[in-house]
Amino acid sequence: MRNARRIDDCVEELCQKGCAQVWGDIDALERGEPLPETEGLSDGERRLVLHELKAVMGVYKDRCRLD
């Protein structure tokens, strides 16, 4: 699987968990903690996942309810 495809698949899988969990996952990734969804990704790929998650959540931050 291409690198970009792996990143996209991981971001999509994480986003399925809902707003509150994604914000928690962003915090965990920022602390360098592993997530099951990022298992097998390189450090660089995990940074890209984090970047993409922040971009997605930035769009929805005003409409995303934290449960």
C-alpha cells in the first residue's frame, strides 16, 4: 500500500471514533504515545496522521460536540 494510502486509511479509521476520542488521540499522538490504529506506521507517517487529524478537526472544531 502506498504511503499516502496508509495515512488516509489510518485517519479515516481514527475519525470513525467520534470527536471526543479523536481529540484524545491527537493529544496522545502529540505526547508520542502509540495508538492501535497507527501500529506499523513509521514515526514520519504518524506525524502525517497527526497533521491530517488536526486539519480535519480544525474544520469541525466549532461544530464538533465533545461528548
